[in-house]
Amino acid sequence: MNRSAGALNHPWKMAILIAVIRWLMLGALVAQEKPAPPVEVTSSVNRSQITIGDLIHYRIRVSRAPQVKVEWPSPGSNLGAFEIRDYALPEPREENGRIIEEMEYTISTFDTGAFVIPPIEVRYAMPPDTARYLLKTEPIEIYVASLKPSLEGDIRGLKPQGVLPRDWRRILMYAGIALLVITLGVGAWFYWRYRKRGALPFVKPEPPRPAHEIALEALKALEAEQLLAQGQVKEHFSRLADILRAYLENRYFMPALESTTFEIVQHFSNDGRLGGQLEPLEKVLNLCDLVKFAKYIPGDDEADEAMRLSYAFIEATRELFSQPENGRDAGESADANATNPENATKSVSEETGTKTETS
């Protein structure tokens, strides 16, 4: 006992003992697990080198605490030079007490070289705190190589050119077959062209139906199917948007079916033909886009209002066919009614022949 106490009396031995104790305490502190941040955002791709036209699976992963609310970016986010071929939003799942949310993109590009998938912004909040915080994914570099023809194989010299005797019988036979094929092809093209117009050759086609009749008939058919009652919300609003776009295309001869809502609104804002009817049209089309692309579920009041605004828009902008009055035809009156919706005008109904008030 006295020998041990004597040994510790040496200063250098005491210094070594104190250093060992400090290292053990430091190791214990480092070993303690650091608390995980409330939100972690990571991104990854299945491969970083592709050939032109190949598909890349790009995944954004969010790991968050259960109380954190995450706002995902729009599915049509800007991914630089890459085109979005498809995307998916798997259901959230729980791992080790945290909620895992993911967004998966299938992207591609037809350019060659080195490209970068830009950072994607993800916002979140931690109730009851109303402040919103921002996180960004790391940029990912992708190299796209071109498809080069293979240079493998033997390069051989040309053989002497042979001279074949002319077989006129075979030549005439092939010429007749070619003439027959060309004749059938031209006939089929004319037939397809007339069928595409909804008519047959040498048959006088019926006059086209007015655009508003087709649109109102489609709206009534959509209501009769009761898709909302069956839970088919996206199908209902997709059909509603197509009906309005087809009406605009048939009524005003603009490519509405191939245009975005922004392009449609900008087009009619510039020419001013819709006037006060542009605002309800934009409201309905924006609601349809939210349901189709953002999986928004509108309430019953919003759905009823969308149908009511659609009927009112078509009735207010319909092309009227009536007798000329004061040097102006009814089509001009319909456009004037759309431009000044507050001024009520009287129109003659095609179906009943009675006068109705429209505003």
C-alpha cells in the first residue's frame, strides 16, 4: 500500500494518470449521439454517366421529425437541361421515429456534354412556429456521351461492277405494281383526308355545329356521369378543362387544346375579345390545373362554382345567329356582350325561338 502511494507521488506519473482520465472523459463525450436535425434533405441519381437519350432516376429524400410540416416544390420544377419524362410521389413512411418522404423523377436529355441538375428548394415549418425555413439539395453533375458508330470490321476493296441483262418483262411487272401501289396510296390518302374532316368523298358534308352547342352538351353529359360522387375528382376536372379548351378552339380559332392556361390568358388579354369573361375562365382553368397536377381536392362549393362559371362563360360568349340589326350581325353582339358583361343584351335562342336575358 505504501509503495503504491509512493509511486503516485512522482509528478510525471501523476501527469500521465491525469492525461489518461481526460482522454477517457473526452471519448465518452464524443461517443454521445448528436441530436438529429428536424429536417434533412438529400438527392441522388441511379447513374451519373449516360449516353444520349438514356433515362435517369433522380430522387429527392426528406427525413423529418413527425411534427415538422414540409412543402414540396412543384412537380414541374426546373431541372436545367433535363426533360421530365415521369414523376412519382410515394406515400410517406416511418423509419426510426422519423417520417421519410420522397419524390422520384425520371429525366432525360438529348444534348451531349456535362450538365448539372440544379438544387431543388424544399421549405418547412415547425408548428406552432409560423416561420418557414428553406433547404436545398446538392447539385448533381451528369455526363452525357454521344452514340458513336462502331469502327470495327474489315474494310475491303470494291468488286468489279457486274452488268445485268435487262429483263423488260420484269421491269414492266414492277412498274405496274408500283403504279398500282401509288394509285391505292393516293386514294387512301384522299379517303383519310375526307374522313378526318368527318365527310366522305363526293358527299356534301353537313354544316358544323356551333361551338357553344357542343360545349353545353358536353357539360350536361359530364354532370350526368356524376364523377365527383364516384370519387373521380381528377377525371371530372380534366374533362371540364378539355371542354372549355375545345370551346375556345372552335369559337375563337386558337390552339387552346395545345396551350397552357397562362398562354390562353395572355392571348385573350392581348386581343381583349373576352373582356370581363376572362377572369372567371382563368379561375376555372387554374382550379382544373391544381386538381390535375397538384392533386388538390376541391370542396363541393368549389366544384359547383366551377360548373356554374363554365355554363355562364359559354352562354356569355356564345355566337348568336339572328337577323342583322342596325348593320351589325349577332356574332358581333356576342363579342360585345363578352367584352361588356355588365350590359345586359337580349338574344334570340336557336332552339326555342324565345328571347332570354343574358349579361
